[in-house]
Amino acid sequence: MDRLRDKVVPVSVIVAMIVVVWYGFAAVLNGPFQRDLDRRAGETPGFVEFMVKTWSQPKPTLPAPHQVAQNFFKTTFQVKPWSARSLVYHSWVTLSSTMLGFAFGTALGILIAVGIVHFLALDRSLMPWIIASQTIPILAIAPMVIVVFAAIGITGLFPKALISTYLSFFPVAVGMVKGLRSPEVMHLDLMHTYNASAAQTFWKLRVPASLPFLFASMKVAVAASLVGAIVAELPTGAVAGIGAKLLSGSYYSQTIEMWAALVAGSLVAVLLVAMVGAAGRITERAMGGRPA
């Protein structure tokens, strides 16, 4: 109970502080427009009334937390999940490309890491290019990928998943390289003393030692994959997905819907990271690790 309280109380305090600051910024950013409305209407509201008005505008510059919460609740629980107005539906569309891209990225990252660890030429030639690839902004790559694949008749899930793969393979590759190289020289010498083959050393020593690094990097990769999926929906003119909700909200100045979509994306990210963390703990326990 004490351990749970030690986790809940600090998080609750931080969330409360964020909400208070959020309300303050909402009043500041929405204030000029509200003053103009009051001036045109010939009204002179008091301080409390003015603040309430800044937090209840239909298309505010910055929506208040309760406006976002109300829209999120309405579009999540009060409409059918398969409806085009449902955040559940849009989250699922984005989640599908995220998971596919994450699977591709994880597999690619592991393969690259295994090759780099076992072949010195790949370490010297491939690793610098992998690092350099991440300096290219994803906003510049996404439209090109979408256009190229559309030109050959490939649209929909795969191009978006490919962009997620681009963002997610890098942390997995770097983390896995670190993990495969983490066994101490003494342990490697011991395997050599036992006359273990390279394959036995890899499966019985390097892979178990790399798992903590792998799952830590996968948490970063799955979040990056979600970002890639959302960004990939922007240049496609997609009609479904969190990116599509953000795009349509920006077209029609529906800032409340935009923020609700951002909240949905954040919750999807938290869920994905939690799932990877749970998979890591299960794997470590199955291999004889002590529970945290």
C-alpha cells in the first residue's frame, strides 16, 4: 500500500499542477478574443464571469481541460466504436499501422544488430549510415514515401507502417547492439573454455544478456512508431486515424477535437509502452529473473 501511495501521490500532484497551469494559459490565450466579443456586445463582465467565458468558447485558441475531457468522453463512450466520429475507431486505425510498423522495425533492428555485432565490416560501414538516417526529418520523408508508393498503386496501411518502421528500427538496433555486447570478457572466456560454438555463445549468453536492453529500446521504439503512424496520415489526406482527426480539426478550427485526439494518442502510447513493459517482465521471469 505504501509503495502504491508513493507512486500515486507524486503523479497526482504533478497532474494537478499541469491542470492549474493549463487553465491559466487557456484564460490568457482566449482572453483577447473574449474581450473583443464583450466589447462588441457592450458588456463588462466581472473577473470570475470573464474567466468562465474564456473557458467555455466553442472554438478557443486553447481549450480548457474540462472541454477536452467532455469531448473525449463524448467521442469515446457516447458514440458507436465503429462510427467515423468515434476516437476508438480513429485510434484503432492508427494503432494498426503502428503495430505493423513496430513489428517490422523491431525485426529489422534486431537483424541489423546481430549483423553489426558479428561482422566488423558492418559495424564500420553500416552503423554510421544508420545514425545519419535519423537526422532526416520524418516530415520530409513521409510525403515522398506516400507519393512513391501511391505511384505504383500501393496505398493504405503499408506505406504508413513503413514510415513507422523507419522511426522504430533505430532505437531497437542501437539497444540490441549494446545488449549483445554487454557480456563481460570473463563470461565470453568461460564459454570459450567450455568449447562452445559461436551459435551456442550467441543463444546462451549474448541473447539473454541483451533482453533488458531490447525491451528498454522497444519502449522507445513503440512510441516512435506511433508518432510515425500519425505523421504518415497527414500528407495522405486520410479520412481516418488520429492524424486525420488532427488534420480535419486544423482545417475547421476545431481545437477541442484536436486536443481530444491528442489525448487519445497519448493514451494509446501509454498502453503500448505498458504492454511492452509487461512483456519484458514476463520474459525476464520466465528466464529466471527476480520480480521487481
